[in-house]
Amino acid sequence: MARTEDAERLEVDGRRFELTHPDKVLYPADGCTKRDVADYLCSVAAAMVPHMRGKPLTLRRFPDGVQAGGFFQKEASGHFPDWVRVASVPQRGEPGSVHHVVCDDAATLVYLATQATLEFHIGLSKVEDLDKPVLVVLDLDPPPDCELGELRKAVREICRRFDATGLSPYVQATGGKGFHVVAPLTGEQGFDEVRAASRELADNAVRDHPDRFTTEHRKDRRGDRIFLDTNRNAYGQTMICPYSPRARDGAPAATPLDSGELSKATPQGHGLANMTRRLARKTDPWATMHRSAAHRVTE
């Protein structure tokens, strides 16, 4: 890595590019700089990239830091290097296509950090078959005053329901407010079928526990119940990628958990400050999830 006054020349897997303004602070409350984000993504790339590979990517960029606000980007910028893979994704119900970045390697991941990308949101299908999801996800979004013990209990209940339908549940601390329960799929069903089945699963949970769960979209109608969000299971929708930073004070990151960690886990328990240490002592809990992919989502 070569440094100049306002730029550093990086080389990742044989790809060379510049990190401009490396000392620019992107997380003011934590003092984390653009260089810190690039270093973090380089350190987690071996675990993170397999979860991104082949999937259309939506970027959330913060050129002036998290407190200044950022923007979502789907269309790849024209100045991106030609070695950054881009895939054309037709728009359902609208003319034309969007040209999404597809992050298949560490060089692309770190390059995107040089563009002040903090959040990496992945599609649930692969570009080779955009209509067939390879993941189903249920997002547990707690109310502001939800006790952590109650939220963990809810995650266990949803995992139990995944198990009962033949799905293999995997839990992710989102780095935001809640947790995701995710299951791998073989990509044989379309989005409409998967979304309908996931909605039925959520509706049944609400039926059995009306005081704990809700599928009500309007926040003012949820009360103190945990929102079971199935809306990500649709064409063109995304989920936060495992190990992606989140644009929040504390510089947390989305964190896959193993089955024994939930009792102590918090939604923002890991991030730029401690994820490298975590991965040094344990392998990615989702590394082999594809081996338990289900053929169908049923309820």
C-alpha cells in the first residue's frame, strides 16, 4: 500500500485502485475513517464475499459520513473499473433494466469501500435466475421498548416454525434494531410462491400469539408487538449482507450467529471494532448453509 497526502494506492488480489481521502471520518461518533472501513472490509472479505457472490447488489453510500445522510444506489456508476462485474436486471412492471454491481471478489468489495459504501444489500436470487430466490428471510422488527429477552424468545419461536416447515433456520443480528431468520433454498420456487408461504408462516405466528407478533405495516397500528416483515421475499428486494457495516453510531455490522449464541446476542453486538477478532476465533456460522437448502417453502 503506497500513500500520498490525500490518497493511498491499494492492491487487492492483483487489482490496483486508489483510496482517496483515507482519513475522512465516516463515523464521527466513533472516529472511524474511510481507511478503517476499507481495512475492515478487507479483513472480512473471505467470510463476506461468498454471501454476495452472484447476487445483485444495492449500495448505500455516505460520502460525507453517517451523520450527513447517504443514498441508495442500484445503477452502477460509469466510472467504476471495467473489472467490476455488472449485471442487467429487468425491472418488473417497468420498462428497462438496472445495471447492478455483482460483488464476486475481495477487490470489488474493497473498491466499493473507496466509494464510501457502508451498507451492502444483497438480492435474494442470483443473476442467472432472478425469479427464483435462493434465500427466504423473515425480519423481526421490535418496537422501541421491546425487552431483549422477549426479542430473543420471538426469534426462537420463528426458528421453530421454520423447522416445522422443513426449512433450516439461520439467525443474523442485523446491526440495526432486530434479527433476521433466514433459510437457504435450492432456487426451484418463484418469488410469488416463496413470499406467499412466508406470509402464511408469519400470519400463523400472529394467529397463535396475537399479543406478541404483528404483520401490520403501519407502525401506529403495531402497538408493542414485534413486526414480522416478509416483504423482502419479492423480486427486486434485498436484505443486509452478512458482515456488512451499518450506518449507525457504534459502527455495528450484520452478524451471522450460531445456534448457541442467541441467548447472549444483541442486534448490534459486533462491528468494525471487534468483528475481526470474532472471525479469528470462529468460522462463519453460515459458511455451509447451502448444504441444507430446502426445495420448497410450505406452511
